[in-house]
Amino acid sequence: MSPDKDVKKYATPRVAAPDVKGERILSGMRPTGKLHVGHLWGVLENWKNLSADRRNKCFFMVADIHALTTEYAAPASLYNLSLEVVKDWLASGIEPDRAVIFRQSDIPEHAELHLYLSMITPLGWLSGCPTYKDQIKELKDRDLHTYGFLGYPLLQASDILLYKATAVPVGEDQLPHIEMTRQVARKFNSLYGGEKGIFPEPKSLITRYPKVPGTDGRKMSKSYGNAIYLDDESDVLRKKINSMFTDPEKIKIDDKGHPDGCVVFAFHKILAPGQYATCRHEECRLGKIGCVRCKKELLEFFDSALAPIREKRRRISDGDAAEILKKGASEAAETAVPTIKEVKKAMGLNR
């Protein structure tokens, strides 16, 4: 089969539905700006598959309080950014009738549970978190020596435990957070939970694409300037794809390439997996295709995959997103409020 035949046939990313059934799932994103394809393939496709099975109860949270841990000096835009995030979710196929979509700050029980759990959490669990140390180094332009930033892994644990989530979709860098959540649940249950315990110990669900590359080969990130955004139009996509790093040893078309180390081929595997990717791998390795043609076909894949998302997003208003968040807050409270009552009773704060 020739991989350039009917290119658009393969243009929609396909992620196999995870073998997860009957779980209570909590996941979220911080509203810090536009979403890119790393979010789409690393998170949103997984959310879509998980929520498609109605045996799962899914809570998808706009983590605006979490955003304050690093963006506290410029909070004025967080509400508008929250609406933008929800519009991206909806345009990507997240359906509000299959999941509870809500904003963290609309549920005060998140902060309340965080406070109660802070009474039993050792400081070493927080300061020893790998992502805490990494972000201190990475975000050198901000003062992150704050109580809120130190405590954000515990706030994340509170988010999960508040809904008694049994499974949490994460990338590999978030695995230490889930392990800490399990430790906190274990300690709380030991102190206050009686024979049955109050909180389940959640398991991690690793996404199919835990690390989507950016245009320069590093992990895709807004801070690296290597992101392809969901709303990128064709001309922007063309410039970004043409700038992608390829095999430095493949200069002429008939030079034998090394596709496994090429960013362009990495995207071909995501956008056109299976037989197409296998054929393209062999063509490059044997020197039967050049990088210019390979990038041209990748542009077709990208444009075909993102065009429906761009078009759907244009039809979603701020009012639509706000209404979904309002409904989601009411639904989230139906779980959060009883959990807090149970916690307070266990800790001796209620009768």
C-alpha cells in the first residue's frame, strides 16, 4: 500500500478505549492559556474514551485554584481563561451529558478538605515531591516559595479524595502525586476511617501518549514555544511543520533516514498509525521519500484533524461554557458536600 494514497483517510487520531469500567474518575487542567495537541492526545482523547462508557462516573475539573499556585500575581484573567478551556474541551469532543464539568473554585469543599488533610500530612511528603522541585527550577522568574505552592500536591490529593475517585488519568510525571494521594488516604483511614475506611486509594491510568513531542523534539509545552495549538489555522500549521527538526543525516531524497528519531515521523505515528506509519517508516529508512514530501503530507493530516475542532469551537459562546460550569458545579456539589460531612464527623467536628 502506498502511504500517500488517500492521505486524509487516516487524518483523525484514534486512541483505543482504555479497559476501564465502573470507575469513579477525577481529572483536571489548569486554565493557563490555549490548549495544544499535547493536551488533545495526551489528555482529552483519554477523557473522551473514559466518559463514553457510562459505567464510569467522570469529573473533569477546571483547576483554577491550582493555577493560582504559580499565577497568583496575575489572577484577573482566570475566569475568562476557564471559559476558554471549557470551549476547547467541548470542541475536542468532551460531552457535558457524559461527565461533570466544573470549576474548582466553585466548590469550596476542595479548600476545606485541603485544610483538614493538611493537619495530618508530613512536610516531607510535600517538599519531596519531584514536580515541586522541578517547577522551582523551571519557573525561576516567579517567587514560588509560598505555602500555596508547597501545598499544591496536597490540594491535588484533596481534589481526588473529595470525589472518592478510584482512578486518575495522568502522565508519567504525575505518578508521584497519585502515590502521595494514596498515602494521605491510607493515613486518614487509619486515624479516622474505622474498619471500612472513608477514602479509596486511587490507581493511576497512564495515557496512551504521555509525552507528545513539540516541534523541536522536546516535550510539547507553551513555555518552550514549540506547541501546535488546537486553533492553529493552515498557514500557521505550515510554518510550524516546516520548522520541525528532521534527520540531520538525510539531506537528499535517496539518503537513508532514521525515522525513529524524527519529530515528523513521531507525529505521523500519532495521526496515521498502523499500516500507514509502517509504510512511511520503511520509505524513510530505505531512502524512498524526502523530508519535504513527508512534511507536506503531515500538514494535510494536521489540517484535517484540527479543522473540525476549530469549526466547532467557533460555534461555542462564553455563555455556553458558563452555563455548563454552572450545571457542573451543582452536580459536583452533590458528591462534595456529603464527603465533607462524612470527614468532619470522622474527625469529631460534627455529631
